[in-house]
Amino acid sequence: MVRGRLWRCTNPGLSQDERRQLTRELMQARAAVGRAKRAADEERVRMARAAVNRTKVALGERGAVWWTDGAPDYNRHLARNTPYREWFASIPDEQAVQKGAEDEKARGSATKEACW
């Protein structure tokens, strides 16, 4: 969650090696976006952004959902406008939640619940 908005986590079904490789590719694609923007090369920006999107889909952060319990995808929705609103309202410090999700990701055990 960032600034009250829910964000989808990486698919926990990916192996550590897959996740690491895709994360590397994502960072390279994001860096390519920055380089292209600084060079004012719109075609390279478009291509780099497409690479970012492809990698995020491969990670499970965009595109088809990776979970199988039938729960809807609330990616990018404000938490207060979802069934998670009571949970969100009960959190005293949003920064603590964000840090908790980051800590979970750093440990490599991120799950849908850790991010949402």
C-alpha cells in the first residue's frame, strides 16, 4: 500500500531465481526509461515503458491475477473504497504498514495479504 492505495504484490509462486531475474530486468527497464527521457527520445521512452510493463506482467504485478481464490483485483484502488476499508481505517500509521510490506518483500515472503 502506498498513500492509501492498494498495490498488487509479486506472485509468490515464482521461484526466487525467477523473481530475482525479473526484478533485475525491471530495474534495467526502469533505468532505460530514465535514460530515454533525459535524451528526449520518445520512441525509446515508449519501448522502455513497454519493457517495464512486460516485466511487471511477468512478475504478476499487472495483467491476469495470480491468486486462485476468486478474490477480485483491487490493484491501484484506494483502500477506503474497497472491502478492506475497515482494516485500513484500523491502522494507526500508514507508514508502518508500508514499511511492513517492504520488510516482507525484503525477506522474500511477500504474499497478497502482506501488500494489501
